[in-house]
Amino acid sequence: GAVVSQHPSWVICKSGTSVKIECRSLDFQATTMFWYRQFPKQSLMLMATSNEGSKATYEQGVEKDKFLINHASLTLSTLTVTSAHPEDSSFYICSARPQGAKGNTIYFGEGSWLTVV
Amino acid sequence: AQRVTQPEKLLSVFKGAPVELKCNYSYSGSPELFWYVQYSRQRLQLLLRHISRESIKGFTADLNKGETSFHLKKPFAQEEDSAMYYCALAERGKLIFGQGTELSVKP
């Protein structure tokens, strides 16, 4: 089946530094990828929609200068948390829609835990 | 405005008991609804979608447009069903998730 992989699975960074999370579709091409944020035992909040070769579309309230999204190829999207602060600590999940998929077929990555100290 | 509502944060049942996880939605037009499951320390997995009208792991969900609901049901809960369950609505290619319900099945 289709696999979406995120790297790193968990990362600890110092406050004020930047950290990059990668999302890869391993066996399919994805023109669209989505980034979510999830707090423990809470819902997934959509942060942005990443389209290959174009700018990401951010949801209301999400700072695009803080959460930089790049979708440089059909198999890779990256989320960079710039100048991270402790309140950015969260579980970040990406998902990808296969190119040409019918309906709303979406596959999820395993998530990345970010802890800012 | 909340588009997908799961009123119960936690649902605790005994093994063999029936289970119903509630989901209500707000959407104009024909909705496309899903149930996702997240087992402990694992990724989110699609459980079922209303358009396929299938039964996965004994779970079923029926779309009731009159009541704007898409409740998830299973007649006999198993311990391995313990997990977080999320109802989701597809909107312009994006998935909007409910708050999630933690199902705990006790032996």
C-alpha cells in the first residue's frame, strides 16, 4: 500500500533555533500534501496545504513566516519551524494525496514529535 | 464554526458490549465523511468511508443526512479496539477532523 514517511520521528531543539521536518511519499507521487498539528489526545488541526511547485496555502491563524512549507518535488514536502519556542512543541503530521487519485484518498505519515526546550 | 463534532471525549465499555461513537457534521451539499483510528503510538489509519458502505473490523457507519450524523458502531467491542477515533469531513480536498473520542474497552 501507499506509504508516507516523516523524518525525524522526534526532535528536541533549543528555543530560538529552526527545525525542519520532512514528509516523503515513498511509492507514489503526491501533488498535494497536508500538514497538521496535534496536541495530546486532541484533534488534528490543519495548518496548511502544500502543492508541488507552488506556494502553500495556510489556514487562518497559522503564521506562514514561522511555519515554512516547501514542496519541491512530487515526493517531498518539508515543514520548517523557524525561531522555535516552547509553545511550538507538538506532534506534527503530514498526509499526501496520490497524483490522479479519485475522491479524497489520503495517506498519513507516522508523525513527528517536536519538543522545544 | 465547528464542522465536525464528536461530543464524547472518552467512551469506556466492557468487552463484548455494543459501541457507538457519535459524530455530527455541518456541511451544505453532499458530504464525504470518514472515520480514522489512531492506536497507541501508531499513525492515523483510515477505518472506513461512507461512500464505500463497508464494514471494517466489525465497525459500520451510516450517513444520516436528516440528522447530519455519521455515527460509528460495533455490536461487540474487543479490547484491541481501544484507540482514538476521529470523524473527518472532506471539504475542498482537505480533511476537517472532529475532536476525537477515546474508546477504552475493558476486559
